[in-house]
Amino acid sequence: MSDTSIIVLVQETLWVFMLLSAPVLGVSIVVGLIISILQATTSIQEQTLTFVPKMIAMLAVIYMLASWMLNYTSAFTVRLFSILPSIAR
């Protein structure tokens, strides 16, 4: 296996990782920003106030996108295992 094919494989792996983590991280950032704005306007400085809504929102996104994430990961894993013999040569 050439260096370019290994680089392409690593790029695909990183792309899959970013694609699967982006919705969860995006929701976490948006919810955190909204809670921070509410905390700034009401002068409430409670650190645990941001944690619970973020966790609930992240779990909701994972619940809604779990089948897509699993299908995408499974397809990538099958594709990775199919080219594994050519890597070992």
C-alpha cells in the first residue's frame, strides 16, 4: 500500500469522526451560548446551570441521530475491513 493511500485512509477516518461528532458538538455550543446569554442578562452565575441543559440537548441529538450514526459508522467499518488485506501486503 502506498503512502498516498494511507494518507487518504487517515483523511477519510478523520472526516468520519468530524462528521459524526459535529451535530453533538454544535448543539452543545448553541445551548451553552443561549444559557450564557440568559445568565449574563439575569446576573445568575451558577456553573451547574449550563451543564444539565447541555447534557439533555446532547442526549436528545444522539437519540435522534443514533441510527444514522450507526449506519454511517458501519458502512465505513465495512469499507475499511474490505481494504484491510491490501494494507497488510
